Amino acid sequence: MSDIPGTAPRRSILGIFLRNPLAGVFVALVAIFVVSALVSPYFLTGYNMSVIARGLAFVGLITVAQSSLMILGELDLSLGVIGGLCGVVSGMLMIKAGLPPVAALALALALGLALGFLNGLLVTALGLHSLVLTIGMAGIYGGAILVLTKGVAITGIPQSIQFLGRGDFLGIPVPFLIMLAVLALALFVTLKTPMGRYIYAIGNNAAAARMLGIRVDRIRLMVFTLAGFLSALAGLLMVARLGTAQPSIGQTWVLAPIAAAVIGGVATTGGVGSPLGAIFGAGIIAIIENIIVLYGVSPYWQGVVSGLIVVLAISFDALSRRYLRRETA
């Protein structure tokens, strides 16, 4: 009830944040950025901004993929390993098989599509739970990396493709520009196309979506396949960035994308959120990790911080959903 007749009811600041997760995470991102700039004189330097943007690009691609799956009501814990495996395969094709870099990259991207398709096929055809399935698939793909590389990095990546990972365009890192292009495409699909509406509908209620004639399994298969492609793209850009195909690529791309998505307002139960909010969440994590480095804190603490952020993000998601249920009751 409003306090004055004819006026809208007043809402608490907490209510505004809980009702508008995208606005809330944007304000949080700006606040953390400002605080970081105040506490460290090295934060706002051009070099450090480039470091943050370049690092955000790789995790950002996985975040776009993971957030799309989470909106669908699914989760893929093998995306990081898919990126690593595709990166290793691209290095082997270029160095050991002698293929031209463009052909090697194209085949590695095709492999990402195939692995994402395989994950989606197992989920849809066999009715397997995506979380449990992809834990097992991550083990398989990770084992394949070790079988192929024997744990040794593949060196000698051609200079002609290293621009994709190390280069800048108008002072902006190329990987970051690629991530922005992917994000723009993801936003267009989710907000402006029937497929985007179907993704949200399935995430809200898959059974009801089927009754409306939506081909639920086909949409799931498509999103898993595209997620595999984006994972492969992230892996290839990291290979170009490092100049080597490291067996460890993708190992840290598990918790951060999930945490970023939840921080950005993507519901763990599906049907709610946006890839843009997920990227805002990834930006928050990237800045926090950067400040840890600037203050000389041991990098081993980054894992602790990432895990803590996941717990806090999931807790906030649960509280916000409880709040909204109480408000609409």
C-alpha cells in the first residue's frame, strides 16, 4: 500500500536491486572499478586496463556460452576443457601435421562444435542430467588432452595467428573485441529472435514449452553445440595469446563463468537472466582478481576468492528469488 493516495508504493533500495539484477550488477561493477582505482595507483594505467580486458575476453566467451545454457536450465562443466582440447588439437595440426594455420583453426572450431553437439545429444537422447553428464565428459576430454600431449606444451605456434591473441586494434585488445562481437550476437539472438524466446520458455518450464509446440530437444542441442563452438574459440585465442598450446588451457574456466552468470542475474533454475549481465559479473571477478595481483597477494588465493564468489552469488540468487516470491504472493 502506498503512503499517499494516488502515488506508487515506495520501494526499498534493496528491493530495487533484487528486482533489477542487471542494474544492480552494473552499479556493483562501477563501484568496484572506482574503489579499485582509489586503492591502487597502478589500476587505471593503460597497461593494466589492457591486461584486464584481454584476460576478460577468454573467460567472457565461456561466460556467454555458460549463461546461455543456464538460461535454458542446463549447465556444462566441460566447456573449459573443450576449449583446452581444441587449443591443443589446433597446435598439433599446425606443428605436427603441418596444416596451414587457417585450416587448423577451422578444424579445431569444428571439433568444438562436435563436442558441444555430443554433450547435447547425450543430454537430449538419453535424458541425462547435464550437470552430472558434463562432469564425466570433462574427465574424458581432460584425459584426451594428456594422451595427446603427454603433459608437454606444443610450441612453435606461427606468428601469423598470434595477432588474434596478442594484437590490439585502436588500442583495444583483439580478443576483447571478438568477445564483444560474440556478446552482441548473443544478445540479438536472446532478445530479438524466436530462438531466444524459446530458450527462456524452456528454462522457465520445459514441459509447458513442449505443450506449446516448441521443439525443446532441438533447442537444447543447438545451444550445447554453440557453447562448444565458443569454448573452442576461447581455447584458440588463448593458444594465439601464449604462442604455445598448453595442456592446462581451460582448467580455470569452470567456476568463474558460473559465478559471473549468477552475479549477473542468471538464475540457477533457468529462464531468467541475460548474457550481458553475465559479462558484467565476469568483469567484477576480473577486477577483483586484478587487485589481488596488484597488491602482491599470492595467486593461489585467486581460487579461494573465486570459490567464495560462487558461494556468495548462489546465496544471493536464492535470497533474491525468495524475496520476489514473497513480493508477488
